[in-house]
Amino acid sequence: MNDLAARLVPDLAPSGVLFLACRSFCSFKGRAHDLILEWRRRDGLWDRDAIGNTPTLVSSLHEFSISGGDNGDIVAEGRIDPDPWTVVGGPLRLRIDPSARAYDGEFNSQAVHGQVECRFEPQPPASRGVSTVRPAILDEFERLGSAGRLYDFAYAGRDTTDPTVGLIVFDARDFGLAADSGREALDSIQRAIDAAGAAGGGVVQLPPGVLDCNVDRKLPPLRIPHDRVILRGCGSGPDGTLLVNHRYSDTPEPDKPWRAGEHPLIIVGRDDAPEPRPLARVLDGSRGDRWIRLDSPNVVRAGDCCLLRQLELEDGSLARDLVQGRVEVARNWRGAGVELVSQIVRISAVEADRVQIDAPLHRGIGPWPAQLCAFPMTRGSGVASLRMRGLWGGYFVHHKNGEHDNGWDQVSFLRVCGGWADDLVHENTTKAVGVKDCLGCVVRDCRVIGNPGHNAFIIGGRSTGNLFLRCHAGRNMHGFNVQGTICGNAVVDCSMDEPSGIDLHGGIGCDNLFDALLGGVNKGGGSAGAVPPRHGPGMVLWNWCCGHYDPYKTWRRYDVAADHQTTPGFIAVGVHGAYGQRILFAGPDGVVFAAQDQPWGLIESPGQRTAPRSLWAWQRDRAGRK
């Protein structure tokens, strides 16, 4: 077999994968389809089996046996399995002539023939170590700070610390709650939450044991619209607090299954918060600045939460600028007055018409209408130290109905500043924790287990500067669902199992960091109204150890981490494969696996992790030293 393979590809490495692309082995609905055989070589020995991949058929990977033929050819025998969408299927036997780079054979007793293209991909070492070359983007950052291409993500979650310190404790048992009783728990917990809110804040302490929710009927969610109210259990372990949800939420409109997410188990913040109210026009401010100038003096005070936004013109020029003119944006991002740049800010200081904001400006003020808007928020509230379980035993089917999409959602943060989610375990969920229109929330040490579902963690709306730290997304389809006009958020030291991923679900946000992640691929969905793009300038992938499988088609491998059209202006440093596979990037001239410094994307240390391990930690430590 070594001699046969060497006739296809000379100078083979001892270990790797030989890809044999057999062109047009069948036709279906007027289109020719290829079979790509993946034949692995390990320490100089070839496997007896190969994997057959049919990229343009909606079918799983197919098993083939490989042997040597009588005439010095390679014989591949297997079966193409049909599926509900493509009735094509049946036995397939191919004879590959290494000299002619051609094949012939039989598929379903019909003669087939065509050309063969081959490529050998050497297997890299399991670990290539850490690159000794300092990423050049760090030197640029030290010169320019957030005014350059790389934003300062040390601001993500920076001012949010443990909010329970100094708060009065309200024992939920004093409000009628009884663990391990089998009785409805939500009413008693809500009374304790409202009492803490009326007192100006407090910790609502839940007892250990099982607390049953929605026992006899579906009740409204637990709501924490008050400032500085923390719902706290006795830990997420087996001896801690367990909330058991007996009933899922449904959607009032069957054709909009996502509306089931309007009724999760817990809502922190308000789903009826007022729309942004313009206070003043923003006259100037450059990227990286913390001082901006308004057309009206003294319209805000230090400590206020506001929305700084830029609006589209009739000519669509703001969207074109955000995507470098590389793609026509979807309808959600078109039209005069559409909000395309959003940054939620806290006011640090006011000097007449000059205002200092709490973090550097993400996008400089240009020819597009820029407004500072009133944006009231719930402050300092959250959920900690408990486990939530949905009694959902069904096999997840994407977009099947409201139950499958969002019926078992657990925690939603809506319009919250400095929110807190800590030490949570999420069993059998369609969303563990989501933040929408939030500023500076910290979601840390949260873990998804149990029956795989739709979403694990969501960052959406206008969310700014939130931190997801040491979270595990399990096998939920969208490990991190990212959408909207978000900016400055950091996902750090988080992990995903196979098959899961980052789902850029339609958005034009800027400057968001995915840092030191383990597992998952970058594969997004989203409607035709939301995609493209998937992200605006400044999506940063730092030392991501990527997974292998596409969560939308779980039998297929996916190896493109970013592209020039839907994520223009991305920054990828130290992105590498968890299985030694090459991670690719799609540029205007095709896929690349090499360092690049172009307007459409910056790639450094491809295929090898680099130092510092975590960009967020490095920037945080640097800010502390300064």
C-alpha cells in the first residue's frame, strides 16, 4: 500500500491523512456530487478503512475498506447511505489508478468514472508547544491602546465584584418556602425577592434540597427587577440547592418558536424597560477616547447608565464602512435611522458639554448621527450557588417547536448593569444564561450538563463589556450564541464539547474577544434578515483550541475559523486544532493557513498557541501595573 500511495503523493510523512477527491461519482437533481475519501497513515502504516465524505449531500460519513487491486490500483469499497433529503444511496466500489489520477467502478450497479485529486496532510505533533515569537499585535496595542485594532478587554466585567458583601440576608423559608416538600416553590421565592427589593437590596437565601417549580401549571418566571438583589442557594453540588422545573414555556406564535424564551425560569432585570431616549448629539470622540463632547451641557450626571449609538443614513454608508464593503448586509441592518453601533456606558465625570465614559470608545464619531441616550438599568443583581434542572427528556431537534428552541430556558439578564451569575449548574436546558442589553455583567463558573439542547450562553442586543469566565457549554448546539450590536465582551477560559460551537447568529457588533477557549467551531446560523454579516470589525480569536464537528450537521468536520465577508477585520492569534487538524481562514483569494496582515483579517501564529495564554488576563494585569 505504501508504494501505491507514494505514486499519488511522493515523500509521504510517517503520519497523516491522504484525501482522495473522486469527482462526480453520482448526479442528483441536476448536480454532480463528489466523494472524498480520508485515508489515514499512522507511523508508516495505512489503515484498512477509510472515511467517505460527501460534502454536497445531506448524509453522514460513510465507511469504506481500502485494499490493493490486481493491476496496481487502489480499491475502495463501501456504501453511500441515503437520508430523508437525498434518496441517493447504495453500494459503491471504486478502482483508483494512481498513475492516471482517475477512477472507475460501479455505484448501484451503474458504471461510474471520473478524475481523482489528492492531497496529503501530515499529522502535526499532538502539541507544538508555545510559539516563542511575540505577537506583533501586542506591540501595536502597547503603542496605541484601544485606538488601534486591538481593544482593551480588561474593561470587560472589571468593575463587577461579589455583590453579596454587606447585603442583608432574607431567608426564603421565612416566606413559606419548604425544600423537599414537593410543593410549589416559586411563589414563596418571589415574595422573598420582593421583600429584599423593598428593603433596598439583599441576599435571598435558599435552603439546601429540592425546590419544585411549575408543579401543577406553568407560572410566570421568577423576576428580580430590583437593584442589588441576589438569589443565592447553598451550592451547585449534590448537597446544595436544586430548582426543578416541571414545565416548559411555549410560544404564543407557533411560527416563532424563539418566543418561548420570553418566559424562562428566572429573569434578572426588566423585560418592560423603556426604549432609549435621546439626550444629546455626540459631536466628537475618537476610537480609544474616554472623553466625548455633546451638543448640550449637563444633560447627564456621574453614575448614569447611557447608550451611545450611531445611526445609519439613507445611503447605507455606515454598514458599508463596518463591513469594509465586502458584502451587502441583510435587511435588519439597512435603512435610515437603524442603530448599527451601540455602546452602553456609565458616566464617570461631567464637565459641561464634555463627558467621560467608563471605557474607551469603540468607534470614533464620524459623519453618521451619534446620540447619547438615557438607558435606565437594573444594577448589581443576580443568581448564585445553585443547580437548575429541566424535566426535559426529549431528543433535541433544531427549530422543531417552542419547547425545543427555548422552552427550557433558565436565566435571562435583561438591561442589567453589573449583574452576577456564579457557580451555577444547568441541567437539560435550552439556554443556561443569556445577557441582552447588559453592561459589565460577570457570568463565571457556570456549567451545562445533561440532555443537550439549543443554546448554552447568549450575548445579544447591545450588550457591552460583559465577561464570561470559566463556563462550560457542554454539548448544547450553540455553546455561545452571539448576535446584535454588541461590543467589548470577553469569553475567557470557557469550553465546549463536541459538537458545539460559537454561533455568530447575525450581528454587526465590534471588538468581542474569544480567549483561550477549548473545543467548538465557529459555525453560525441566523435568518436571512440578520445574516450577513456575523460580526463587524475586531472579532478576536486568541489561543482558541478548536474542535472538529459542525453542530448543524454533526457528522461533518468544520475547520474555517473566520472569513473576510461575514467577519471582516477579524484578529486571530494562536488558533489551533484540538486534534492536530489545521484551522483555516477564508480570504478573498480562498482559504489560507498562513500568517496574514490584511484589512480583512490579521492572522498570527496559525496552528500554534502563543504567549500570553490569555489576552484578557494579560491586559488586566497590564492595567493593574499601570
